[in-house]
Amino acid sequence: MTYTIISRILLVLVMVAGVSLGSDTRDVKDRQGCPFLNTVEPTRGRVGDLVTALGQYLDKSRVRELYLTDAKTDLKVQITEQSEGFIKFKIPAEAKPDRYRLTILTAGPEPSLLEQPVFLTVEQ
């Protein structure tokens, strides 16, 4: 009898672990399409300059907006061209000379802001 109870408990644990592993695997698959930036070219520019951010998963179905942020202010940029591997944008008129991090606003039912490890220096 004890053996039967233990085997049933083990069976339930295995089933729960299987469900848990299945959801973890699905989460990893969902994250594989997460937009990210590798670099920006050029790394310096002035207001109105056209800049290209390079990375992966950057098409319109994944990236709704792009921002420059200095930890105090988020400046929305005007995207002029967008594809899977790049986003071309103009440095906004509101940008002051400073070093800015690029931040992505994802598209989809649950948009989120993703700060990127990419920086752009705005000069006078």
C-alpha cells in the first residue's frame, strides 16, 4: 500500500514537472523572436541626421517605436525605414547634446520597453 501511494505521488510530480518543462520551452521559443540591437551607425550625429540601428527581429510586427533615452527623458524618434535587420531613423529636434541609449517599444498585445546595449552620441 505504501508503495502504491509513493508511486502515485511520483507520477503526479513527473506530470507536474512535464507541464512545467513544456511551458518553459514555449517561453524560450517566444523569446527567440525578441527584438534586439547590436550596433548603431554612425555612433555620433546631429539633430536631423539619419542613423541606422542594426540587429535582429526589428520588423514592424515586432517593433512599434524606437526611443533615445538619457535615463531622465525618452525621445521618440521618427522611423524612416524598417526591416528584419535594421531600423533607420532621424535624430529628433528635441535631442540635446548627450549620450543616449536606444530603447525599443515592442509591438503586439503586450507592448514593453526594452533598453538596448547600444548608444548614440548627439553632438551640437
